[in-house]
Amino acid sequence: MSFEQLRNIDSAFKHVKALSIGAIVVSFLCMVFCIYKSYQLVGKSAERIYVLHNGKVLEALAADRRANLPVELRDHIRTFHGYFFSVSPDDGAIKRDMDKALYLADESAKKEYDNLRESGFYNRMIAANISQEIEVDSIALSLDNYPYKFTCFATEKLVRSSGISYRKLVTAGEVRALEDRSDENPHGFLIQKWQTLENRDVVQK
């Protein structure tokens, strides 16, 4: 075999080697790209939620909790106040609503409930056949620091056989996030250091 033939074989081997390495690199890059796109696709599909409503499948989009944080906090606070301050002249109904309210707050709410009960507030409401409804007017939130501080402004409507009276209610507290959500606490928040700042008559008719 001549020297020229050996050089040609060596050159061909180098070309084959270069092509093989190039094919391996291209294959590796394609594989990495495919894996990346797959994870991206899975991430996007995880944001899609399908809800069955009246026999129809509806698509909803999941969002980062931080984006909806003010909405969720206000709804949690509004729900708690609705359960705590809505009173019907029925001891069983009062206990059911209070059980729901106490899932959403810490011992500061339980202490307030115990004080109202010991003062005879609920017994007087039942005896006089008075019902109380609440409408939350506004909720001021501070998201600068955690736990999140809030002030709730609401109006209480007391319905008696002799007429209707209104009270202005202002409460304040903090909200912290829980690790888990549940049926009893769907937002996964807990109100703490809760107190009533003002609860006074404003209109009577």
C-alpha cells in the first residue's frame, strides 16, 4: 500500500470522525431542546384547568397566587366577618356559623366570641327575636409586610319587630398564610390578633 493511499485513509477517517462527533453534538442539542420544550409544554398545560359546569366542559387558567393575593385576602376577611357577625335568633344556627368563622381565625376570634356569649349577647338576640346582617363596605390591606395587616369597615343591620337599626363596625388584625388549604378554609389563610375597634349605632328608623 502506497504512502498516498495511507494519507487518503487517514484523511477519510478524520472526516468520518468529525462527522460522527458533529452528529452526536447535533443530536445532543436536539435532545436538550426537546426536553426543554416538553417541560415548557407541561408547565403551560398545568396552568389550564377544566371545569365541568351543567354538563359543559369549561376551560379556566391557573394564576400565580401572588397575582390574586389581594382578592383572596379580601374574600377570606369578608367571609370570616360574614360568619362571625351574621346572627339569627337561633342558637343552633349561631353555633354553626361560629364554627365556620373559627376555622378562619385564631384564638383572638374565639376570645371575642366567648366574651359575647358570657355577656349574654346571643341570649338577648334570641330572646328578642333579633336578626343581624353584615355588609362589608371596604377592606384596607397592607401587603408591605408579612403577616398582612388589614382594617375592615362594615355596616351591621339589626332587624327587630319594632324596626331596623344600623351599626358602624370597624375591625383590624393580621392575616398569615397556612401551608395547606381545606374545605373549611379554602383560601388557606388565618386571621390573627383580631380586634373590634368600633361598633356603634349610626342610623335608626
